[in-house]
Amino acid sequence: MKIKLIEMYKHRAETTFRPYIMASSIFRDVGITFVAEGQADMNWVSQASLVNKKQTFQDCIDRGKRILSTYHKDMDVVVFDGSDSASLVGMWEIVKDSHALALMKNSMYKDRSMYNVPSVFGRAYWGVSGENKWYDYAQNDLDFERIKLSGTNWLSTITPKWFDYTEINKEYDVCALFSYPAKENTEFMEGVNGYYDRHRKNCIDVLNNLPKNIKVKMLDAGKHLPIDQYYDIMRKSRIVIAPFGYGEIAPRDLEAVMFGSVLIKPDMSHIETVPNVYSDETYVSCAWDFSDLEEKIDVILSDFKSKQEYFTNNMRAAYTEAYNPYKLVEHTHHWISNLPGYGTV
């Protein structure tokens, strides 16, 4: 089988398709070849090719539908939403009436009824706007037979290096190098950075009120650091805080354990993703409103060496097993084999 990756080098399309390219030699062993040009048995198109969130919602949907319609009915098309959010807003509206065989998602809400509850652009942790605008969005027409997990997520795009954390001097207690306040950002011409900040504000408030003997490193007014400084501070920190942003999963989650830091992030039990390395053995979960964050920090710092060894080693082992590229090939083979018209690959 030959699969064409549409605009595979386009920004965001590249990260969506990167895990498949990285495992391309293993895919070839089971008869699947990825190409960028020419004819193919199946065409994969990513959200980067279909969605322009700088347009209005309706204009974005109309544009995405027009692009999908350029694929003839006899061309098998699968749409990939490689974004870091479990939201389906803007993607399902494009796909639902098309001839696309499936919509592949990096992550979804484990409880599918969460999609029926209004939230800002489909992000449950942002809640509702409180202003009764249309982007307090609920989706009640989802066909989960056509919406499937891709077998990849943001952690699939990283090649980690496991540093010997026993040799690293941890001079900071807490690393909180995440954006706050956020840069101005819009989706479908509606400002969203306020909701991004609203989620993170409680975290910042807790960190600002920690006892003075706890050394916390934060960004200055959200201004990003050069990557070498960013990694140096993370490397020297006992704890790394990773709040949700525009999605739940972030590279920071894995970067933390690369340096032997204990990861704290809001509870991830609502997320279904493949692979999934988030458990009470691999990270420390806190409440979405960070009301228990100080308590979680205290527990870790009171017995850091033990907590460091436990969570770091468990996350490294879980990642190494779950993100074995052979598992991506198996997962992909399975969902393709279950598409309409496909029994074997």
C-alpha cells in the first residue's frame, strides 16, 4: 500500500506526520510506503492543510470543505487532526459530510459525553465564556465510528535523551517556565488568550504565595527564554509544573523526566490517547484549579530523592515501552484494516 502525505513538510503537517516518517522503515516491512508526490492508494491530509483559524468559523469550515471536495470520490482520504487539543471543533464540521473515511485524533475525551457539554472551543478545562457566545460550543452530532485515535500525540514527536539525574545539582525547587500572560491569540477571529490565562492564573497565584524558602523559577511576564537557558533551569529543578495550554499534552511533560525532575500537571484521567503514559506512577496530578498544588509540592520536596527515583524511572520505562515504533505500526495497521473497504493491508 502506498500512502500519500499531503503537504507533509508544511508547518504543523510535519509534526502530525513526523512519527510515521520516523518509523517508515518498519512500515515498509508490513507493506506500507509513505510518499509525498504522485499517485497513491490512500491520501492523508492534516489539519494544517484544511484549517485556517484566522478566518471566521464559517469561512474556515467552508474552506476546509472546498479543499476536501477536490479529492475525487474514488480517492480514499483520511483526515488527521494532529493538534494538541482533544477538541473537535472546526474539524468535525469539515469532515462529517465529506467522503473522508475517518478523522484521526491525537487525543479525545474518554467520556465522549463531554463533547455535548458547552465549553470554549471544545476545551473542557476552559469552561464556558459566561457571555453566551456561540463559542461556548457543544457538539451533539459526532459519529465516533468515523473518529479514531491516530496512535500518536505530541510525545511521539520527541526523541528523548535520558540524562543521569544523580549527577545533576538541583538548586531550584520548582520550575514554572510556562507562558503567562499569553500572547494575543485568536481562533476563528475570537480572542482566546484570556481563557488560556484563566486556566493558568490559579497556578501562578499558588506559586507566588508559596513559602519564601521554596525557590521557584518563573518567566518574567511570560517572556520566553533562549532554549539553552530554558533547559538549564529545568535541568536544575526538582519539580516541573506543566499546566494545560491549548491542549493537555505538551513536550514539557517528557522534557521534565529527561532531567530527572518530578512532573506535576493537572489531572489527565479525562484524556484517551494512544500511547498513554499518564498514571499515578509517572506524574503527580493536581486539581484543574490548582487548589491542591501547594500540598503536592510539599509532599514531593519532603522526600525528593525517593519521589525523583520513583516518578522519573517509571515515566522513562513507560515511555520506552509505549512509544516503541513497532506499536505505532501495529496500531496503524489495525485501524486501516477496519476502514470501510479494507480487510487486509
